Amino acid sequence: MFRFIFAIMLGFISFQGFADDRKIEFILKNGDQVIFEKSLGIDRMKTSAAPRSLSFQSPVYKKPMTYNGLDFKDVAASAGVDFSKVEEIKFVALDGFVASWSKGTTKSPLVVVTDEKGNPNGFTDIGEGKETLNPGPFYVMTTDPNEYNNWIWPFQVYKIEFNYQAPKPDYYPTGAEDKPIIMAGYVAFKSTCISCHSINLEGGDIGPELNIPKNITEYRDKEYLKAFIKNPNSYRAKSRMLKFEHLSDQQLNEIIEYMAYMGSLKMLDKINE
């Protein structure tokens, strides 16, 4: 409900007959140091960024869709960000969903999607769990829809954080650099899970915390976790968690081994912060 209410408030004033005053908050950091914070309205972004049009069979709506958008690098430049120096980007949604992007996450360019072509309301609602949500104010996609399974496209984006020197997060598996299975699981978890879940209270807020005070592998066995990740709806009707049927048994094992390893790196002091 929170996400839906704010989508109405912030995302679609223009489509109700008023001026389009949608904006994005930009934060630029160098490690932990904040270089600047600013907001840009859609009109400013449109004057600075090349237009993009995307047409494809949508993995979300399961039908052909066409979107209007803006070149992401141009949008970043309009905010004063040198994209060539960017090591990590965090796309923040209205409800706390955080999609992390780093170099190599996607091969095709990113696009800030502004609206669905021919839709006077901007975007078509998405059924997510028991709720119906609107993707506004902005949707972020890649130009290659086949990359959707590798990096879930964030919608309801209102804030973007760039970092020239991304510090190691609190969910980094310190000490496992010589353990290929753990490191592979970390990479997979970062690209597919951290947007919704947190470890040591760092990550998304949509799904549950997975490490403190109890690591999830301490109360769920491996076979249960593998089956649940592949198809959450087989356990919980209308679960908001996506199906990850495309993940192989090896990838699932790597993710679970990584999560189990993080049980030895609990930051319990963060609970009382």
C-alpha cells in the first residue's frame, strides 16, 4: 500500500492534467564521502539526454510493450556525474527496494524509462503479490530484454546513488577471497537478491533480513531454500518474491553456501543502532 500511495503522489501528476513535475534525486559519492546531492526535474533531463525507444516482449507483462525513455549516461551527465568513473550505482524505489548495478552487471546500455508509449496514464499497473503497483515515477531498463534475469529492472525509482569508489558492503564475505564457491555466491546474491533482502541490515527492505540475529541457513535447510527460491508461490500464494527458475542448481548452491558463510560474519551490534 505504501508503494502504491506514493506512486500516485509522486509519479503521475502530469498524467492527471497537471504539469509533469516528476524528478530524480541524485547522490554522488566517492567511497563514503558525499560529493553532492541534487534533484533534477524531467524537463531538465529531457533537454540534456538523448531519447530512447524500447520495444520488446515484456518479461513482466508477458506481452509486447513499447516505452519512451532517456539515455542513462546522458541523464547522469546532466546531473554532473562522470559515468566513466562510476564503479557502483544504487537505484532506490519508493518502498525501499534497492537495485545495485556495477560494471559488468549488464552489457547493454541503461535507459531511464519515462512512460509507456500510447498510455495516457504513463504506465500500466503491475500485479505484485497481493498488491497492484504502478511503475512510476521512473522505470530503469537495459536495451537488451534478455538481460532481465541477470539484473531485475527497478521501477518506482525516485533516487539514484552513484559511487566512484564503492566500499565493500557489510554483506561482503570477508576472508573468502580464496573460496571460489563463496565468491561466486556473493556475486550472484548481489545481482539477484540484495535488492529485496538485507544481510547485516544492508540491502533492500522488501524481503526479510537474512543474517541477524539468525542466519537463514540456521533454520531453513538447503533443499527447502533451493525449492523456495525457484518458486516462492509454491509455498506462499501471491508471494511478492519473483520466481528464479532460471538459476541452475550450481548457482543456487553457491548462493546458499555464501549465505551460510555470512553466518560467521554477523554484525549483531547493528541491531541496536
